[in-house]
Amino acid sequence: MHCIVLKSLVPEQKPIETYKQYVSLASIEKTNLDRQHEAPPVCVNNKIDRILSEDQKQWTKLIQKNSVKQARQCDPALYARLYRNHKNWLLLTNKSAVILPSAIPKPRVDWKKRDQQLIKQLIKIRDQLLEDLDSPQWTKKFFIKQLGSVSMIEKNWSFLPLTTAFLERYAESVDCYQIRRLTRTFIRQHTESQFYPSSVFLRLSGLSSERLTPEARRFFNNIEREIK
């Protein structure tokens, strides 16, 4: 039956000859298919053990010194041609590419050393402020702003015990800030030999009777008695 079919398809040729041609073609197709899936060529003494196209040779050289990503960036057109014409070979060959070293981890922060550095800076800032009666209120935020590290400090209080203790000790309360402002005006009026009425005194201090805290009120009453 097969011979009859072959004879009907190719009447000018014997069926056995037609069959032989078919077997030969099938063998060639199988060989080509196998080559598409075989492993990439191995380089020995810088020579490739079988013939490659110029694109394949160039790509093989690139991935010996670069990662796939780097090689692709070096010659995107080459990669595109290989992907289009030799996809299986390309994907297999890429497995032998240089592997980039993993990113170097960032060094861990020495928080003890950082804490010591911050406390030295804070002591220096405080010493400079002691004679400055015109400075803003010495809040925690004010101090750490002088350090220029607000975010870093606020996110890592637990690693900075010395810095935290300093700010707890020297951050100025509203009472202390108002008393400092009253003291500044008191010194000013003695320096200028002028004695102001209570309302003027408070205004020059940037305060008002309503805004005074109980502690600052007692301090101001003592000033008034001394003036009178």
C-alpha cells in the first residue's frame, strides 16, 4: 500500500528511490534539530571547538569578560540578531557568562562612637549658648537642628543614650525660656539705666501677662519689687 501511494505521488520514480530520499531528508532535519539543543561550544586555548558565525564568536568573547546584562549593553544590535537567529544557542551560552559579585554590604554604624561624637558637639553648642540670652528656646529639636542630623537622631534614639540623656537634661522648658527672656530685659534696663513699666517690660521680653507661666510670674514679681 505504501509503495502504491509513493508511486502515485512520484510516478516517474521507483517507490524505493522515493522512500530513500525521504529517509535522507528526515535524517538531516533530525541532525539540525539536535544541534539547536546541544550545549554551547567550549573554549579550549581560546579556540572554539566547532565553527560559529561571526556574531556567535563575538558574543562568546563578550560574555567571557562581562555579565549578560553588560554584554547586551555593549552591543544591543548583536544581541538582537542572535536572539532572532540563534535563540536556543544564545540562551544556553548565556549560562556561562561572567557572574557579577554581589553588592558589598554597607558597613554597620558604630552607634557608640556616633553617640560620643554627638555628645561632644552638643556640649560645645551648649557652652556657646550659655552667654546668648537672645537665642531661641533650647528645645530638643533646636539642639539636634544645630547638629544637622534631625532625621538620623529621631529615628535612632535607642542607639544614642548619651545624646538622649543630654537633651533630657538641657532642653529648656517654657518656664526657663520665659525667665531667660525676662532676665535679658532686666539686664538691658540696668545697662541703659532705664526702668520700664510692667507692660513695657513684658513687651520688650516678647511676653504678656496672660502668657506667663506660674514660675515665670513669680520671677517677674520679684523683678517688679526690686524696681519699686
